Amino acid sequence: MFKLVSDYKPTGDQPKAIEYLSKGIEEGKKFQTLLGVTGSGKTFTMANIIQQVQKPTLVLAHNKTLAGQLYSEFKEFFPENNVEYFVSYYDYYQPESYIPSTDTYIEKDSSINDEIDKLRHSATLSLFETRDTIIVASVSCIYGLGDPIDYENMAVSLRPNMKVERNEMLKKLVNMQYTRNELDFKRGTFRAKGDIAEIYPSSQSESAVRVEFWGDEIEKISEINPLTGKAIGERKHILIPPASQYVTKKDKLEKAIGTIETELEERIKYFKDNGAVCVEMEGTVIASVSQRLNMKYFTFYYAGDNLDSTVWDKRSLEGPTNIDKKKEVLLLALELAVVLNNYE
């Protein structure tokens, strides 16, 4: 349960606000507003409300800076509870773009903060393990997350005396996007030798887990120092979270692949029905056509000797054969290039 630790007591309008807002939450009100100027103790008031209603709490902030400030404040108010930090893990993100004036393509580039990624996993895991959890998050981080149900279902729970084969456990780790690495032992990796497997959970950075087997049974689970391998203590239970927030179960992945392939067939049929011509040529031909029409970029694809063929064949334009077909394809390519050039 939530336990507020503070040397201060609510004063002024705070006791009334705490009572009113707590009652509103218990009555199921969806929207309530706490008004107050900066420095009036709104965070302390909310901490008292959290203690009174005893429910898992999500705190959304406008940006990382404010989220970090609130995280440190709630951490002081609830030292005995789980206060977690969940913000975007990008230190730097450059989306792909194209600058027509200079014919410049800028590739997507990003840098992920490993420490924030660890905190995100720790926050997600806390929600599964206990109810006395406060998540402080920024608004932008809630977009584009994976399915929390898949995340929870793919997590691996381990206990001493549990019946599980060593190789079966290692396969589960691979499905959770952990990688085996005997040399560079870091978050999201595992290593195994004989009847001992060591796992570096994605939600931790200070310690790893050693699982010792006796046949098809877990004999002992220890928390270890990942650098020295020295045991820190024994664990009666450990929940290993997936290495990525975006893990997907195999059946759902196969369903998505099938949907994509179906949509691909529909789009190909659409383009063929609307007279689209696909031509593939060597770079020299494309370059000559580009130079002739003063075009900076375009690409051709060619489907076999028969323009209506569904079989793609790069060799159809190689060698001395099919000279007439080459001329026909080149004319079609030139016509297409003219259309594209006029369109632009």
C-alpha cells in the first residue's frame, strides 16, 4: 500500500482539496481539476490523494524536464513504494527526409538512451508485479507502444523447484528478443554454460540473474554482480521481461504478414488494371534516359520478355537477343519519363 513520508502536514485549503478530490475518484468521476499557483504544494496535495485512494497512479507531464522534476518529488514522498519514470528513450531522432532543391536524401537516424530504456522496462514490469506503483511519464511517450498484453504474456516467471528444461527457457529468451553473448554481457543478453544460465534483464542495470538447473528443474536462482559474477543474494522468484517493448507473439506476426501480402497483391492488381508499366533496366540505361530528359531521379522495373508477365527477370535485357523488345521497352520508359517529368 502507498505510504507517504513527509515532515509536513496539509494546511490551508489542502485538506479540503484532498478530501474533495479523493471522494470524486471513489465516486468514479472522470475529470477533476486541482487549481493552484506555482509553489502552492499541488504535488504534495496529489501525494496525499494517492495515499488516501490507494490506487496505481499515472502522472502525465508536458515534457521530460517536468517529468523528471515530478519523478524526483514523488520518489521522496514514497520511498517505500514503486515510483517509476517512463519517457521517450530517444536522445536524438532525425526522421528521413528529402530536399528537392539540392536532390539530397537524409536517412533516418536516432540515438537511444540505454538508461531511460531500462527505466521504461522497469516501469512496465512494476505494473505487472504490484499495485503500489506510480508512473511519471511524458505525453509523447504514450504513442507507438507495443501491445501490453503481449508484453505481459511473453514475460518469463522463474522460481526454485520449477519444472522447466534449460533449452526451452533459452528458446523463450530468444523469442523475447534477448541475444546470447558469452563475452559482452549487458542488458538484454544471456549466456549459458552447462547447467547454469545467466540472464541480464532489460529492466535492470545493477544486477543480473543466475539460474542453476538440476536436470529439468530449477535448483537455485541468484542475483549476481554482472561484472564480477559474485552472488549478491538468493531469489525466490524472478520475472524476466521481454528485451523490447515491441515484442509480438508468433501467431499475431504471421497474421500481420498474411495481411501485408494480401494488400500487396491488391495494389499490384490495381496498378496493372490502371495501365501501369513496370520496367527494370541497368543503371547505364537509366542514367542515359535521365540525362536526356534532364531528370534527377526515377527508377524502372521490367517484368520478363512479356510486359504482362508476373515473373520478374533481370536477365531479359541482357545479351544480344530480343533487340526489338529492348527498343519497345526503352520507348515505353522514355514515354513514362516524359509523363513523370511533366507531372513534376
